[in-house]
Amino acid sequence: MDILSLSAVELAAKIKAKEVTVKEAVEAVFARMEEKEKVLNCYVTLDKEGALKQAEEVQKKIDDGTLTGALAGVPVAIKDNMCTEGMLTTCSSKILGNFIPTFSSEAVLNLKKAGVVIIGKTNMDEFAMGSTTETSAFGETRNPWNEKHVPGGSSGGSAAAVAAEECFFALGSDTGGSIRQPASFCGVVGMKPTYGTVSRYGLIAYGSSLDQIGPLTKNVEDCATVMEVIASHDLKDSTSVKREDTDFTSALIEDVKGMKIGIPRDYFGEGLDSEVKEAVLAAAKALEEKGAIVEEFDLSLVEYAIPAYYTIASAEASSNLERFDGVKYGYRTEEYEGLHNMYKKTRSEGFGAEVKRRIMLGSFVLSSGYYDAYYLKALRTKALIKKAFDEAFAKYDVILGPVAPTTAPELGKSLSDPLKMYLGDIYTISVNLAGLPGISIPCGVDKKGLPIGLQLIGDCFQEKKLIQTAYTYEKIRGEFKKPADSMEGGRK
């Protein structure tokens, strides 16, 4: 039996049935890393010793019946912007290169309670700012489908680790598409829950009104199972929502009969790659043949989403990142004269180019004289975008579209043109601005052998409709070819 080819739910069932031990699962993952990690660079920090110790403890609790959950014993990877007690947490930045938190984020604690084994922290764009995982201070991550291409970002390390079978599932965070876009580029399932469903406590903030933690998994069943574990009301997070409907696995039903699916015409215009368009529309047709009612409609304000998002996200980032000053924790410059010089040199040396760009942009839009002209206008636009979605969801259960305009670009092609990189987020950022849930699921492969993602968007707290639609489509589509089977990048 190939342990690594199992889904997270399948592995947990086999551990419970005593067909596999937790230790064997952990060792299989680390053996795969030894084979792949030098090239792919999915991880910033690995903890083999700690993982094997956890495996032993978890195994005992499974054997004595203390742990009975659907994920007990499963090895997981955590994006490196979630605090993990006693384990390096860097946000892939030099400024946090020596930061070891004294506590764990709520999402990580929820996983630990469920008996998962944390194996390490995944690479990401520095402070989650980027769409390619090339802005990391620890080198770029490569796409397991083709090593010459990016895995997407900012949760690129998590998506690539799941695709390369270097873990069974991973946690990512999504500020403007940072779970869904890498999921699309790496051919895995990624979900951004409704804002407030998963606690942000312990998630190092980028844009506080937009950030949300979510799962990256091999299939929709795993996604729903992980969501059940990490969704919780948390008094330590003032934006956390108390929900009674977090039994997400109950939505794993193969049925879309009578479900109304809207396709925004605005998402299929100029700039969308023809192969992506064909694959996404073919998925819509497959759902229609299963009994869904599919209609095109106009979703206004799409062209305003990018300027509104980058104005708001950068403003929040400039405020959130001022805490990294070399005083309390993290990197401090070695030579300085006086306090202000220490601040300046620490931040100049500690932050990368993309982070500095967004801090400066954010500081500019919040400065007197520009606050009304840019920041307030962006907030008004955000409210209008939410209103446009409210109107759409009065008619439709689910909105269907692409995740990104193209498949994964080649390494080194995006960073030279930041504006082009920002425009790549056009289909994902509105979901964050409106606080909605969205899921990415593989729906095809282009002629280069790179995966194409289908995005489903739901109204607030309607994750179950998304899971049901995605699960139905996954059953129609059948098994998705894994990177190991891909001919690209010298694999057979």
C-alpha cells in the first residue's frame, strides 16, 4: 500500500483500523521530503524529531480510544504565518528569522486537539504579500507539476506540499486569493471560509479585515473534514463568529438538481486564457447536465475590485507591520546610532522589496490629504461590491468562474511587473472584500500539463452549498491526475 496516495480521511481510517501506524505515516512523509524538498522548497522549518514524538503520543490516544476524530494521526503542514508554540514562525521574512512564539494560533490548537501531527511550517510570500511564493526570504517554492513554474501564492508552500504528497493536508491563509490561487496552480482543493468562521488569533496579520485561515487538501471530503475541525468561535478574536452549522461533512452529497448557478459575464472577458475559459465552462456544463440551472449574469464593479483591495490591504498592512521595529522581537540591525536609526536600519534590512512597496503604498493612502481621496473611497467601493454580491445571491445559490486568468506562470516572470501580478488576483479578491466563502477545485489541465482551477463562490455562511457543488463536480470529473503522473518536468 502506498501510504502517501491516501487522502487524509482514508489515512485516519486506516490508522484507526490498525492497518497503518501514525509513525509510518510520518516517516513516509519525511522520506518523500528527502526525495523532493531540495528542488521544491515547500518548507521553511521541519521538525522530524517533534513529529515522531507527537506520533507516539497520538498513537497511544488512538489505541486507548481517547482520540476518535476523522483526522487523528494525520501529518499536517502549517503555513509559516501561524504561530506554533516552540517552533520557528518567520512569515518567510528576515525580520522574523529568529522568532519562536510562546503560544499557538487557535486553528493550530484545534488541529492538535483533533490529534493531527504537525510536521513543519511551509514557505510563503513574505508576510503573505505576493502571488507566486517568490518574495520569500528563504527562496522560491517550485510547482510540483513543473518545476520551472511557480506554485502560486501566498500559500504556495502549503499547496505545493499537498500536491507533492509531502503532507496529507495543509493550512493556508487567504487575504485576496492566497489559498484558492495556489490550489488552482497546484491542482489541489483550497477553501477560503466566510470571514470570522476560523479564528485569526495567532495568525500574523497582513490585512486584518480580509485575512482568513483555510484548508488545502487532496479532495473535497478532506476539505469539509478539516473545516469542521478548524471552525470555532473564539473569544480571543473579536471578529470570530459563533456558528451552529459547522457540520460541513453533512454537505458531501452528490446532488445539484435544481441548484441555481450564476456565471458572471465580467469574468470571461479580455485577459482570460482560452484554455482556462474552456475548462471552466466545461465544468459548468457538466453541472448543468447533472440538473443544475446555469445562467449568465452581469456582476458589476469587477474592475474596481483590484484598486479597492490593494488600497485597503496596503493600508492595513502598513498599520499591522509597524510592530516589527527591532525592539520587542525578531531581527535587529547590528550597527546603529540612536533609536530612530535603529528602527530605520532594522526595517530596511529586515523587510523585502514587495513588503516595503505595500507599506509605503499603505502609509500614503492613510496620510492626511489622501485618506479621503483613496482609503475612504476604497471602503465605499468595498461596500458596493458586497451589495452587488448580495443582489447576485438573491438569485443564485452559487457563483461559478475561474480562479486565475492563466495557469501557473514561469518562475521569474511575475516579479518584474508587480502590476501584472496584482491583476492576476482579479477573480479572487472580491470574495475577501465581501467576506464570502470560496473554493477552488481542479477542473482540467492545459497543453503545458499545468492544472486549471474552477472557483465556486457562495453567500456568507453558505460553505455547505459550495462543498455540495464541488463534491458533485469532483464525482463527475473523476480522479484528477497527480503531479507524479505528469510528463512535464521530466516525470512519467
